[in-house]
Amino acid sequence: MADGDQLSFGDGLLSNRRKISKLSKHLHKLDEIIDWQPLVREISIIDKTDKKTGGRPRKNPLWMIKATFLQSLFSLSDPQLEDQLIDRLSFQRFVGINLDQEIPDFTTFWRFKEALSVHNLDHRIFELITQQLESKGLMVKKGTIVDASILPSSGRPLSDKKRGELAEQPSPQIDTDADSTKKGGTYYFGYKGHIGVDIESKLIRKATFTPASVHDSTQTKKLISYDEKALFGDKAYVDGHHKYSARHYGWYYGVLDKAKRNQPLSGSQKKRNRKLNSVRAAVEHPFAWMKTKANLVAMRAKNQARNRLRFLFACIGWNLSRAGFLLEKTRSVGSVAL
């Protein structure tokens, strides 16, 4: 197998004859942010090639992890990802596939992602990339904003009777992991994506993925990094334990006050909530990006593990795009200072 970083003769000719597109420049900048080799080493566990018994080896893992990132970034199905890699030189260059090398077919991408989800490597990849961004000094750690967003399933709600039937005779075409929740008087069927966002950089530091019925506050511990100086969240995160923990760790407790039965909020509490809401609004930016740019508006897979992978790669996509902006901003400020 040829080295993914080495240009073939045909690539060399094209690199001299063609201008570089804005997309290629953008992907090149993203490529420079991440050291991909630790990720490749981490996913080596899924390579079951046995030299004794033979068999077709897996595709280059670097290709596969980069292609999966592209799929999330541009909201592509597996067949669309294959087609785009065939047609788009910028995609081939980013992934590292030369013109004289065969593009993996869409079933190869599907099996690769299935292996990632089975081994929980999607979450590990998110952690590794987040650690790299932190090592670049991008995590300011002044505070964490916790929030969740409902991500509807493309399937339909299931009755208890239907769930019982599927428990006895499972169907790969029906999502039985998703469930229902009520918000603002409306019922939703699907999942929730939970994130802990660095308040200054707006980078996602922690992320979890659950069925929709799971209450937001149950994920707070998993979304805190314990090195921040403040904790912000909406009324769903009101919890005496977390308030005590904030005092214990010396954090500023910025969770909105919640009215109780026969005990409405005072004027000072309402004023405090309005002030905190202006700070907490920053958490909406990554969710808005994921739903518009990554098209994370419906969970199409038929189980939680596959949908979790899509959500976590969308979180990675936001982080890399945001990191690119922050690094460019830092370079611009540095050049002015010089």
C-alpha cells in the first residue's frame, strides 16, 4: 500500500497545473490542527487481519478515520461519501488517497463505523482530539456551560406492545433504543445530545448521548471537567449536590434559579437569571452548527450506538472548525503585534 502522504506521478502533475480551491485550503488547515497518528494507533484494535490464515487486509485506517470525519462535516450518506471521494480531488487529498489508488466502497465505510461504535472508539477519538486542542492552549477553562438538545429519531414512537414484540423478534429496521420525552407541551421521540462547553472558546470538552427520556441533570457529572472555575446551566440542571460541589471546588455556580410550587422567583432571582442567560447562550452555537452544517436534525440509524457515533463526530466537526477559527485569530493578532 502506498504511503498516503506521498504524491503519485499523476498527483504531482495535477498539483502543478491546478489552482487550490477554498475548500482544499480549509481542509488543509483542519488537517494541520490534528495529529492523526494517535487516533490511528487507538483504532488498531479493530484490525483483525491474521497473517497466518490470510485474508484481505483492512483499508488504510488513516483513510477511514479522515473519511468518517468528512462524512460528518458534510452530512453525507455512505454511498455519497464514496461518490464524493471518487469525484472530488480536495477530498482525496485530505484523506490521503492518490489518483492511482482505489477508493473504498461504501460498505467498507459502514463496517468501519460499525466497528468503531462496537468498541466505543468514537468516544475515545473525541477525547483524543479534545486533548490535542487543549494541549494547544485553546481551552480557557474559565467555566463550563452544560446543556442538552433533543435529536429526534427518523423512526416512529413504539407502543409497549410493539416493544414487547420486538424484544422477542428484533428487527434491524426499527429503532428500539430511542424513547419519548415531553418538552413545552410537545412530545418528542428520539435521543438527547449532552455537551459541556468551554465558556470562552466555545469548544466542546465533554459529550454524552442518551435516549430522550433521560433527564438533563443526570449527565452533569459527566459533562464537568473539574478544572473549570464556574458552572452554568439552565433550570433543568438545578441540583443541591451540584451547588454544594461548586462551593467545594470553589466554582461560581451559574445555574438558573427555578421557581418552586407556591414559591415564585423573586425580582432579584429573575434579574440573576436574565444575566446568566446572556452568558449561557454561548452553548447554543455548537448545537446550531451541528444542526445546520452537519445536518444533525434527525437520527437515522436504528440503534443508539450508531447514532452516538454520528453525534460525537458532529461534536468533533464543530471543535475542529472552531479551533481553526481560534488559531487563525491568534495568528492574526500575533502578526499585528509584531
